[in-house]
Amino acid sequence: MLPLLYTKLKHIVTHLAHSFKLFPETRKSGRPKKIPNSESLIFALYQHQSTRATKKSVYDDFKNTLSCSYKTFVVSVNQVATVALRLLFILMRLGRNHAHLVKYTDATDLPVCLKKNADRHKTMRWLSGWGPSSKGWYYGLKMTMTRDHAGRLLALRFTAANVDDRKVFRSINQNINGIIVADAGYVSKALEQDMYREGKRWILIKPFKTMKKLMTAWQERLYRGRFQIEFDFRNLKLFHGLVTSLPRSINGYIANYLHALLSFVLA
């Protein structure tokens, strides 16, 4: 008997596939896939919503119904990361069309390995870097995200950990209007002036404690609302498996990030 979560995800994926035409028609010639793309996406979401730590544990859950090797299963799941990316783009575009006036932008750390193993890490070496976080220095990537007050994902960018947050802020929010709130890590008078659009976009950056700057009551309320995006990062890491050091290929890492994000958005 298939798990209830699998059945639920199958309904969701089937609906999204029909609505957005995610999967092309099955080829009439050639060797059919061991696992259809729609099934692979279900298994990917199943891993991240059931808090399974590895693809092997998902494979073990369904090995009695699958007619393929574990290697084929892993390749199939990693390949549908492109479908997950396309779906995330669609959902972000729809989110921007109906977004709340208030938005929040922040970045979070994505270590690709333990700090003590950084010198020996090879898989993500060309994409990673050293960067600071609230827990100290780490080796890996950085994920910058913009979401609105209602929880809609609006923009997303992965970079090396040592990339300037303010440059990323400019790029991902270039086509987003409203009041965009950020923390003190984005403090820059030039950024606020450049991104400002009269009557359309305001940038509200929380000042450092040492800065002598007046704050109104409504600005303080907006700053306090930043906990929502920090809570999203917490949920992504604790309950959707965003951070990992297990993949043995770049495709595996990228697939893990995209599947975790899609799992979070659809939860």
C-alpha cells in the first residue's frame, strides 16, 4: 500500500502538470523511461516532505513497486530538477502578479560540507566560497530570497558565500515594486537611492545599532516583520532538507536545493 503522502503529492503534481503543461507527451518511439518524469518529481517531493535524509531511504520505501536500480532512481530524480526550476519560476511569476505591498529580502548560508573538510571538498569547489554567517565562517553557497508579507516566494538567487549581498539585492529585486525591507547587512545609501522608484518602490534597510537614525513606529513594525523570512529559512533547513553534504555531483546538490524549495512552496 502506497503512503498517504505519496498519494497526496501525486494529486498535486498531476494538477500542476495539467495546468502548466510541465511534461511533454510521451514519445511513441524509443525506449521508455524506467520512471516517468512525473513519478520522479513525486519521489523528489516525497523525500523533502517526509524528512527522509537520503534518496536511498526513499528508494527503500518504494523498492517493491519500482523496477529499476538505485542508480537509475537517483539519476531520474536529479533530472527532474529542471522541471522543479521551471515550476518555481512559474510560481514566482504568479506570486509577483498578486504580491502584498510589503516584501522582505534576506540571505542564508548553505554549507556544502563541514568546515574541517573544506580543503578536501571537490564536488562544489568551483561554485563555493568562504563566507560569514551568524554561526561563524562556513564554506559553501548563499541563497538570497525575496518573499512578500503573505508568504509568496517572489525571487531567488544562489551565489558563492563570498558574494556581496547588495549586488544580489539589486539583481533579484530589479523588477519588484513595493516596500522592500532588508536587514543591516544591506546598509548602503547608494543602494537605497538607486533602487528607489517614486510612487512604486521604497527600500527600507534596518540601520546598525550604532547609527544615529530616527525610526518611526510603522518602520519598526515593518522591521519586526522580518522574522517571517528567517522563519522560512529555518523551516527549509529543518523540515525540507535544504542543507546537505551528501550528494556526489553538482547535479545532486542543485537538485536537492530546488526540490527542497519546491517542497516548501507546495507544503
